[in-house]
Amino acid sequence: MQTLSAYTGRFAPSPSGPLHDGSLVAAMASYLDAKAHHGRWLLRIEDIDTPRTVTGADKVIMQQLQALGMHWDGEVIYQSQRLNRYQECFDLLNQQGLIYGCSCTRKIITDNAIALGIHKSGQYPYLGTCRQGAKGIPRAWRLIMPEGLFSFEDRWLGRQEQNIQQEIGDIIIKRADKLFAYQFVVVIDDFDQGVTDIVRGQDILDSTLRQQCIGHYLGFPSIRYLHVPLVMDSEGRKLSKQNHANPINLSNALQSLDKAWRILGFNSFHPKNIEAFWSEAVVHWAQRFVKH
């Protein structure tokens, strides 16, 4: 295990709207893990998906974090300002023969998977149809995923494994609209920012191994992971901006912090102010998640 001083974590929201209770749980967990390890906590604005970006949402997010006593280290990084770096890594993988153009539509991919009976839980793996050459004008660019079963140890959930090639297939790293894919750019961002530990929601769990494969192709070191529980709405859906989740209630910040704290599996306590909340919460988090 690396020394505690080497720890670098991050919180990386998309600026598609203000933070809600679900995003607060992920932010809190990543913040506490960084502080409990005496490490750095970085803020990155993931605005690579420009059609979903809401003007001014980044500033609102920063104001929310500061109002809750969560202060980041260093400058804020924006993905939209790093396109040349992403292209550099894309070109490197392309030179290695790991990227190819794909002309398949979503319907073609779905129909092929259904015909072979290899879809499950709404997943329709891509079968490498265009690996030997696209059948038309490429709509997107895919990265070849390796064969075999891959695994990692999640600090919350334990061992996780996946056969990426069978369950997902080759992944898109540059979309039909010419935007780089989230799966691709976050790997580059984390390496460039020196991130050692990623703490995030379990909705991203399924992406972890393919992101590790991208990092391996690029020669990046391994990262530790911890995936925390999701917050659900009254209909059992993940609380999200797309489902019109309400912004965090900042009029009673301690109440909002306590709610997220309890979702993370801890018992309530009664701090006198926000600073006292974080001081005590870091101690409890360290007792559970820091190896001594």
C-alpha cells in the first residue's frame, strides 16, 4: 500500500445541473476518504459531453460544495480544455492498431445480440462486426477490449470480475458526434492528476474494468477503487439530474450532511456546526476504511 501522504482522490461531477442528495453521498465519501488518508482532494468538472452541459452549473456545484464545508485542493480541471491531450492518447492507441471505425447503429448491435441470445440485464454486447472494416461510413471509433476474465478488489464491495469482451465487447472511445467518450477521457484525467484512489457511486462499478484496460494500454499505474451505495427515489430509480432530483438543501446543511452520512451506513451524531461534523466524520471513516 502506498504511504498516506501519496493519496490523491477526486470528485468529478458533470455540470448538467446542481448537486442533489445522490451526488452528495459520492462527494462526501470521496472527501472523507481523502481526509482520512491525509491526502489531496481534487475537483474536476466533467464537461466532455457538451450537449448535456448547463451554463453556470459548474459555479453552482462549487458554491454547494463550499457551503457544505468541502474545500478542494489545487485548481479545478475542465475536460473541455483538454481535447488536445485526449487526441494525443487516441493517436497513440491508433498507432498500436487498437482502434477501428464502426458503422453499426444501436439497432444493429441490439438485433445481433438478441439473435445470438447473448444479451442480459439490458446489456447488448458489441460483437466486433466492424473489426475487419466498417460496412459504411464510420459512426464512431472503438477500442479493442482484451479477451479473458479480469478482476479487481473493491474496498467496499470486495472482489469484482468481468469478461469485458463477452459482456460488453469493444468500447466506443470517440462518438459519432466526434466527442470523446467519458470512459476514455476519465482514465487520462486521473493519470494526469496523479489520482491514486477513486471513490464514487456504484452506478459506475460496471465501467471500472474497461477503464482499467484503457489505462493498461496507455501504461498508466493501477488505481484503488471504492464504490458507495446509490440513493434511490420513491420509484426505486437512481436519484439523478435526469430524473429531476431536487438540489441539496443548503438551508439546513447539517441535516443534508447527516442524511448522506446515514446512507453511507453510519449512525447520526450531533455536531454543533459544519466544521465539527467533518472533524468527527473523518475519525469514524478512518476507523472503518483506513488500514493501519
